[in-house]
Amino acid sequence: MLEKLLSLELYHFLFVFARIGAALMTMPVFSSGYFPRKIRLWVALAITVAVTPLLAAEMPAVPTTATELGRILVLETVVGVFFGLGPYILLTAVDLIGTNAAMATSFSNATVLDPQSKIQSTVLTSFLTLCAVMLIVTTNLHHVMLGAVLDSYRAFPVGNPLPMEDFSATSAKALGLAFNYGFRIGAPFVLMIVLLYSSMGVMSRLMPQLNIIFVVMPAQVYLGLALMMVTLPAMMWWFLSFFDDNLALLWG
């Protein structure tokens, strides 16, 4: 009897860990390079140990075959990746903002490794991403994301077939929202580029002998950085509101 109970608890632990671990692998903040992998593993294990007894009623019967066990683990991993990838897609709005800001300040070629996306990004993109992650942690939105993963057991019971079409539609909607808001939040830099380059064209026509590049390029850097300094609080506030509102919309 004890062996059967331990075996049952082990299966339940594996199912919960597959979903929570997959979510933490892709979820903003936890998937960041700022968050060490060992700490991420220990957090996933700690959460799994804490919630497994509470989710016992949501767990299916013990799989009778290795194929059934593998199928359930794959389904749980897919659900975890979905609930981690949705907020990550919303966070990509910051990438578009950073790209517009880099173009406005002529810093497009100044790249560093972004710990959040783990790819080469512009310096301003990495800076804005760090600000966004810091705000998410400060406002406890990472708790909301973790809570959504735990609540997902009601909508997606363990072992049940998954609505992959709904997953795809939700991911596409999140990507569209991220692009839309990223462009809108970064609109001041787009407007600055249009006005500055239009002025350069007019000046080159009025004074063909003037070397526009040497005159305008320093001004572009200073104007872009000044615009960043002035609009940064508003941009981060708007992004935080967008991220908070669309977390509920994404999983609603």
C-alpha cells in the first residue's frame, strides 16, 4: 500500500513539475539570464512540492504504459510553454520600442547580449528590457503569471486533449498586440526620425555646399537621448499598463 502511494505521488510530482518547469523556462523574469538556472530549478521544485498535494484531485490515474506517461508529460509541457510564452510575447513590445529608439539615436550598431532574449540586441533595447523586467518584479506581476499557471489546471486538466487551434490564435493575438503597442509606445522616436530626416532634406536643398551628415548626426544623437530621458517614465508606465491589462485578456 505504501509503495502504491509513493508511486502515485511520484507520478503527480512529475506531471506538476512538467507544467511548472516548462512555464518557468519561457516566462519573463524567470527565463531571463539575470535569473540563474540553478535558482530557477530550485524555484520550480519548491513550487511543485508545495502545490502537488493541493492538486491531487486534478491528477489522472496512474498511467499503465510508458506511452501514456510520455503523452501526458508532453501535454503538460506544452501547456506550461504556452502559459510562459504568452507573457514573453507581450514583453517583445519592448524590443520594437528599443529598435525605434536605437534608430532615432543612431545606436543601431551598438549591440550587446540581451540576458532576457539571449540574442544580440541594441544597447537601448537591452536597457528598456531591463527596466521592463524590473517593473514587472516591482509590481508583483510575476506572481500573477505564476498564479495563472496554477489556475490553468481548471481550464486544462492533466491528460486532456489540448485546444491547439486556440493556443495558436491566442499566441497570434498576443503577437499582434505586442507589435501594435510597441509601435505606439515608440511613436515619439518614429516622429523624431521623420521630422529630422525631412529637415535634412530641406537643408540639403537650400544649402547644397553644407555637409549635412556632420551637422545633423551629432544633433540626432543628442536629440534622441534627450527624447529618451523625457519619455522613459511615460513609456514604461504605458508598457506596464499594457502588460497588466493584456495578461488577463490573454488568458481570459
